[in-house]
Amino acid sequence: MNSRKLFSQSVIAMMVSVAAPQAFSAGFQLNEFSSSGLGRAYSGEGAVADNAASVSRNPATIMMFDKPSLSAGAVYIQPDVSVFGHSPAGGSTDATNIAPNAWIPNLHFVAPINDTFGWGISATSNYGLATEFNDNYRAGSIGGKTDLQTLNLNLSGAYRLNSHWSAGLGIDAVYAKAKIERYAGDLGKILAGSGKIPAPYAGAVGALPADTQITHLDGSKWGFGWNAGLLYELDKNNRYALTYRSEVKIDFDGNYRSHLPASMNPLLGQYGLYGTNGATQPGALSLHLPAMWEVSGYNKVAARWAVHYSLAYTSWSQFKSLKATGSNGQTLFEKDEGFKDAYRLALGTTYYMDDNWTFRTGIAFDDSPVPANKRSISIPDQDRLWLSAGATYAFNADTSVDAGISYMHGKHVNIEEGPYTFRSEGQAWLYGVNLNYSF
């Protein structure tokens, strides 16, 4: 591999992580919008409709409610993700607990107007979380710090077509905030020792301190999309749903800076880097959050037992590339992504013990959209298996509390990124609590 190709793949390729931090779901997608859903591994979400949180998954379920209802809570994610490797310049590139713990709050409200119409609102997060490496990490050019946070505000309406069919439509307003920081690590030494750097620059490149910030990019922006759903009620114990959530394009406007010397830009530009001597300048980047389809069902198979299931399909192939440009139109970085479409399978069961207690459990499989040759330590994405359990305690007919817990186990994967090779492994525990109230 020549120096130019090596440098562009190891330093430029890491820029994808501005859009794709370790979300501990497939790609950088989040499912954690309710605690009851967490307890069943989010199986049957478009059809279960056991509390107001269902409006964020399928607006047609608004017509399942006969009075205004509220659900509010949060899911706490406790990941354990590590990478193990060795630098070509010598020394370990092992890093543990690279994905920090995070809270994901949620708020939902549904209000039926009459037997035919209803409306609802939700505030959730569908994408996000982060990875963090030390500033002097040997592979800092592809590690560093990454943070993507999103807020999805949804306003929905629903219409009952007849006793069997209901339809819903919603508008999504998504606020996204992203930050990425990358550091030189030992990449300068690797490149200086390759013999490919011109003599006037080789000494300066090789002498870069490991904690030199070679990239800082931050920005925020609103994007807009829509969602729709159909609900078919065969009878009160059997229902099926089809839902769709559109792509949302986020055109980030933000700030870029690099502590690399601008005097080296004739060289840096060949390798996709752009030094600013630490000065901040405007930058822009477009991010496409993918569309998603889901088919789900709910069947009460006995007086106290129900089963529920889902198949979700996310059009990750819409996430083709990332390109950031500066105020003068210069390319700050560009990377071809090549994500593939991915699916999620979930199956669960609910046991209605009595008027106070409900118990649920579920299992799910998340298919990773990241091809093996596109993996990054900022996105150590992998296929994942969910095992979930939860319960609801009803204080009375109008007030209840949900609790859920899930364990996610990720498949071990190998990552080749620039001059580095890693092995990655990960798992996570998720804990959720929601309070539900009907008015």
C-alpha cells in the first residue's frame, strides 16, 4: 500500500465516526424509546399498544386508546466495548470501555378526539451515543473522541377507517449535534518511517506529539422527515401493523480546526488533511439518517398469554458517503461508506398475571449494516443478540410503572484500519423505567 493510500485510509476514513459512534444497536441506530418495549426486546412494537409510547413507532395505534394517556421515562445504557491491537510503530493499541454510559429519555402523549380521530406527540432519540479514546492514544488518528446526539420530535395524527383498519401519519423534526476530535498518535512516526514523505516534511511529520489535535469538527442542525403506519385489528386479541419512517437529511453547519500547520497543506492536501494552525473556520457536512420499514404482530394465544414479533428493515445503503467542505469549497475530508441494508428480528411473549402485574420477555437479532472491510474502531459494529425481560405494575386502572432490562451480546470482529489491525468485542446492559398515566 502506498503512503498516500495508507494515509488517506487511516486518517480520512475515521471521519465516518462523526455520524456513526458506538450506538450499541445496528449501525448507529437506537431502539430505546420505551421501557415496556425494552422488556420484550422491542418485539411487536407497531401492534402491542400497551401504553402511549406506541405512538412513536406506529401513529395508527392512537386509535387503540379511549382517553388521553402519557408515558415518560428513560433507558440507561451501560456498554462494555474494547479493542485490542498492536501498533506498527511498536506498543499496544489496546483500549477498554471505549463507549461511555448514557441515558436516553423518552416522552409520549396520545389524545383520542373521538372514535374516528386522534393525535399524539413523542420526544425520543433514534440515533447517537459515543466513543472515547485518550488524547495520547497510539491510534489516535482513528480513535479520539466522537459524539452524536439526536432529538426526534414527532407530531402524529390517526384516523379509524372502520372496525378493522386504522391509519396514522406523523411529522418528524430531528435535531442533531455532532462533535469529532482526532489526534496524531503515532501515525506521524509510521509515515515518516515509510520513506514516502518528502524530505523537507519527514522530520516535522515524525516529530508530531501524540496528543496533537489533527481534527476538530462540531456542528448542529435540524432535519425533517415523516412516518406512517397501518394497523389491522382482526379482533381485540389479534392485530398486525406495517410502519414506515422516512430518511432524514441533516445538513450540518459547524466549525473545523486543526493544529496541523497550514504551511504543510501542500502535502497534507494530498492525504486529505487540512491544517489551520489551530484557527477555527466554518465547515459543512451532510448526513443521511436511513429510512426504516417494520412489520409486526400481536396475538393473544390464551387467556393470560400473548406473543408478539417484528421484522424491521433499515435502508442503510442510503448512507453512501461522507464529505465535509470548508468555507472556500475545499474538501476537508471525504469517505466512501458502502453500508448495506440491514434487518432486525424480534420475538417476545407477555404474561398477564392479574390486574396489577404483567410480565414480558423477548429475544432479538440485530444485523450489522457495516461490511467487514468498512469497520472502524469508532464504529466497532457487529451483529448483536438481545435477551430481555420486564414487568409492569399497575397501581390502579390509570397509573402504572414499567421496568425493563436487556443484555446485548456482540460478535467478536476483526478490524483493519489504515496501518492498524484490531480485534473488537462488546456487550451491554440496558435498564429502563417508565411511568404511565391516563387522564
